[in-house]
Amino acid sequence: MQATMRQKVLEKIEKWNREKPAKIDLTEELSEIFVRIILTVSFGEDLDTTLLPYETVDGKVSQLRISKILRLIVNNLNMKAAHPLRTLTDNFDRWHLNASERLC
């Protein structure tokens, strides 16, 4: 597993050296590295290049990488759990409080 982690980080560094981006969003990049490591360790192959359809809140369907979809799902679940009505009581856990919660 440690070799896989090292390999994914080195691949990302090589990509930065090739493309030389003007700005790097470190949070986004680290999140992408973590998800690629998890996918590779879990499934034994790099599935990050695979595109899947993803429907947004406004009904638009776009093709996104698996790593991006997983980050969006985890973010939506965290936002759902942090809603004040959910943290104060569990009475609202059975319903969607807004449109974005329907995607979770």
C-alpha cells in the first residue's frame, strides 16, 4: 500500500512538472491524490480516468471522473450532517430538507 501511495504522489508531481500550472489548488490536488490512492488500493487498478454520468441539483447530467464524484458525494453528506436541524434533533433525518440532499 505504501508503494501505491508513493506512486500516485509521484505521478501527480510528474504531471505538475509537465503541465506547469500557473496556480495549484492544494486542497483540491491533495483530495484528488487521496481519492486516487483509495480507489487504487480498494480495486487494484487506477479507475480515475473512468468517466461516469453525474446529475447535479439543477438536473444537468455531466460526465465526471470517479474521484470527483466521490468528493462531491462526501461533501454533500458532510453538509447534510452539519445542517442545524439535524445537529439539534434527529426528527428531520427521515426527510430531505433541500434539493441538494436528494443527491446523497
